[in-house]
Amino acid sequence: MKNGYLVKIIPPEGYSIHKFEFARWQVIALAAALVLVVGSLGAFYAARMHWAAENVRQMRAATDSQAQQLNRIDRQAQALGSELQRIQRQNQQIRRLMGADKPGGARGEAAPARPQQQSMQPVDAGAVAQRLARLEAASQRARGDQDRLRRLAMHVLNVRHIEELARAEMIAAIPSINPVPGTSIASAYGWRSDPWPSYHKGVDLDANYGDQVLAAAAGTVVSAGWDGGYGIKVDVDHHNGYHTWYAHLSRVGVSVGDYVRKAQPIAWVGATGDATGPHLHYQVMYLGQTVDPAPFLNGVPARVLASLH
């Protein structure tokens, strides 16, 4: 046909022929329709593929973000575990300082938590949540234990400080220095024949006239003045059974009732009373009985310190 198209369809058997005539515009319209349909289908599938790819990308990004968050939480859990371990270690040290625990941990106390090794693989959310819950509970217990131990430690340290102060005060009240530093014993404690046979109840220190006399220990002056053959004498009560006497003085620098500290100047050497020359008669009394002052000239005797425990 002119300005058109003729399509013949001949079956494999028989002699009938099917004819179809199409004008040119019909063919063009059909082709355009096919192109439009195919193009539309292609665009639809392309859009679906793009949407699917975008969903996959978003899911992957969400998965990566969740993995990073879980890993961050896991690192926080490890930091909490390290903090818990530090607190438990401090608690054990406090117990040892108080003498309430032996090295190696308190009986019945759980071993300090150890942080796990960092893993580069995503961690399981349920496992991290359980681990955080356990660590948080253990951390609360440890912090409560630490607060209690710190209060107890402060109490114990205060008690020990008071005990140390009391012990230091007790030692300070025990005669332990030479009343005239640098001098030696001219006449010892006990029986002697010079200048006449007698039992010498103290020691004579070879001091010079006017040398300063120091208190051998802290105490209270109970007498200060003339006492017969002792001449001018000072008697210091140390409030622990000990008294110290300082005799043959030239003059005194304290009065009855004065509190004196160890090594405080209290008098000056002389030759008063039954003295043949300047020296200091130094006498130590314990529970009313004389004792040899020699061991008390250079510190508290070991046997006396041992009795303080």
C-alpha cells in the first residue's frame, strides 16, 4: 500500500494468508508507544534499584553507627572495670593500714575486676548491657565500702594519733637526759666510802659552779628550796611514779607548782648543803624508792620502754 506498510502472516500449513495493513503514522505511533513503555519500565526498575541501594547504604551506615556506639559503651565498661579495680585495691590497702586485713585481699571479697582486652569486632548489645549492670552494681558496693572504710580509717588513725601522742607524752615524762649535758659521773649510785661511808642514793655529776641544770623529764615542781644536807634542792614530780631530785644548787629558777618541760632550765649548779665542792647531786625515785640514775642519763632505758607496751 502506498504510504503505508503491509504485513503478511503465512502459517506453516495451509494456504490462508493473513494480511495487516498499517499506515505509516500507525507504525510510528506504535513504535513510540513501545519506546515509551520500555523507557518507563526501565526508569521504574532503575528507581527501584536506586531505592534499594540507598536502603542498603542507610542500613549499613546504621549498623556501623550501632557498632561504634556499642564499642564506645564497651570501652566505657572497661574504664568502669578499671576504676572498680582501683577502688578495690585502695580498699585493701586501707584495710592493711588499719591491720584489719592480710596482704592478698579480704576474706570473702571478690577479686578485683579486670578489664577485658579491647576487641575490634562489634560487641553484642545484650552482653554489654549485662556487663555494665554487673559493673555498676559492683562499683556501687565498692564505693560504699570505700566510704565506710575511709570513715573507719580516719577513726583508727585518730585513735592511733592520740595513742602516739599519749605515748610521746608518757616517754617525755620519763627521765632520759643528763641534767648537766656533757658532764660525767664523779660519784656513782650505791655504797661508797668517800667522803664518808654511806649509801649514795643518786649520782654526783662533775659540773662547774653556775652550770645550768635542766629538767630530765616533763613534770611539776613539788619543792624548790633548802632541804638539809641536800642544800638547795628541786624535786620534780613526773606523774608516772618517777620523781627527780636536783641538789646542792646555788639557786633555782622555778617555783612550786610550775610545770616544766624536758630539757627546760630549772636551776644552777652550786655547793650548798653537805657538799665538798661544786657538783650536781642527781637522784631518781620510782614509787618512793631510789633507782640508779645512770641508765637514765642517755635515753629511756630499754627495760622501761618495754614495760610501756
